[in-house]
Amino acid sequence: MKPFPTFLTMLFASSLAVAQNSPRFSGLMFGDYYYIIKSHDPAQTDFQAFDYRRIYLTTDYDISDGFTSRFKLESDPGVSTLPNGKLSVMIKDAYLDWKSLIENGHVILGVQGTWNINLAEAIFGYRSLEKTIQDLHGISASRDMGISISKNFSPVFSAGILVGNNSGNGLWTNRYKRGYIYIQYKPANEMVILVDGDYGGAPLKRYLRTGDVVVAYTNSSFSFGVQGYAQSKDHSHPDGSTLTSYGLSVNGWVQLFDNKRLVVRFDHWNPDTRVSNDVQNLLIAALDYTINKSVHIMPNIETTTYTNMKPDVTLRGTFYFTF
């Protein structure tokens, strides 16, 4: 082969290799125009605004055949706004995945997702409408700084364990840790069963334990799923007794037309089983209009009822897109 064509071939091959190992960027954004019809807080009634609720910008990079990494930034007006009121960003994910250490598995070190929230989000979808019941009520953070090991034992069975700081994606503030575990089983292509739990230490021996179960069935025409959790915290009542909470979430959608779905969700939440007048019920009804696979418009209504307060009723026009 002549030298010049050989040089061109080598240059093209090296350029292709570099391109294949380039960082991959992706992201999403969702938000609403909302109008608060009723609120248990009179100051919020008739309030309306355009707002975004979440922006992600994600970078994934393959360091080598055995190592991948992720760095994700998030902007959330509820938690990342600066003291002067300016919108800001925070670190959502920052981890190294040593995927070659375990066959069909992952060893992840860094700020990463917790399974009790993120696996449920993946099963039900529609995070753009509302957080999962555990995330919504602060039962667990969606992120933690630590190390995890997970493995796909077969196409239908996987499991994992994570040990983290119990600090979310914030600064470490105490010496106690939190352990998470999950088992996921898919008896059929349309069905998934998830069992997960966690155990965490805390000052004054206020140890917490959480158990969670998700069962869902999804095909091309409809989806139906149920999630139930229970959590106990030792010595958390004023008298030193255990505080117990539980929640039940029912999620579903029905395909109406090629690009329209009716989405419904109902939550029942009791933050303290010793108190009978503090129960909350959440109802969401939405029409998901898929403009294309990456852009959705979802008019919806969200209602929260309380045992001893007036209800909250909010109309929203939610938008969601990925890139």
C-alpha cells in the first residue's frame, strides 16, 4: 500500500476512535403554567405563574472498556436557588462506574441515585407530573454519596446494595451511614416486581428502617402499578417511642389515541400512625399529549386533601422535553 493512502486510513481510524470515546451530552426540562384554585394556605389561593421544576444536563463518558463516568447538573427552584433569589444549579450525579469488575454488574463510587426512589420512577414514569411517594414526603433522598454493587443475575432478576453517607447530594454532616438494598424480578416482559429497603443510623439512636414494594404491569395499551412503603424511626416521639409512617401510591395510564394518554395517580399517606387526623390524599389526573417522542404537553389537575385542613387544588399546563 502506498504511504499516503495508508496515512489517510490510519488518520480516519484514529478519528473514529476518538469520536466513539467522546463525551455524550443529554438533558431534560419540565415545568408548568399553574394556577392555584384552592389552598390550605389562604395566601396561596389564586396564585399563578410560569415556572420550571427541573432541568438536567448530563455528561456520560467512557473512560475505557471497563470504566464509565457520569456528571449531572440540576437546577431545581425549590432547593438550588441562591440566597439573593437568583436561579442556580447543583451537582446531581458525580460517579465512576467500574463495570468490568463484576460480570453483568456495576460497582459505582460517588454521588449516585438511590434505588428506592429511582427504580420506582423508572417503572411508573411521569416524574414530570409529581415525585414518587417516598421522594415527595422526604422518606428518602433520591441521591447519596457512597459505594454500590449491583448485578443482573439473569434477564429477569437483579439485585444490589449501596452504602452511603445519608446526606443526599449535600455535604456529609455526621458519622452515621445508610444502607440500601433492592431485588427486582420480571416474571414477564410486561410485569415487574421490586422489593427494596434501607437502614440508617442517626444521633440519639434514632435509627430508621424502610421497606418498600412496587408491582407494575405495562403493555402498549395501558399501565397499572402499586407502590407501598412503611418506615419506622426509633425514639422519635417526644415520649421516646418509635415513629411509624406509611404510604400507598396507585399509578396508571390508558392509551386513548396514538399520541394521547390519560394518566391517573392516587396517593394515601399517613406520616404518623399514632395520629389519626394527619392523613393526606393526593389525586392527579392528566392528559399526556405526545408531540413527538421527546416533547410532551400535559394539562393536569392536582388535588391534595387533609384530615383537618382545607384542600389544595392546582391546575397546571405541564411541559416536558428531552435532548
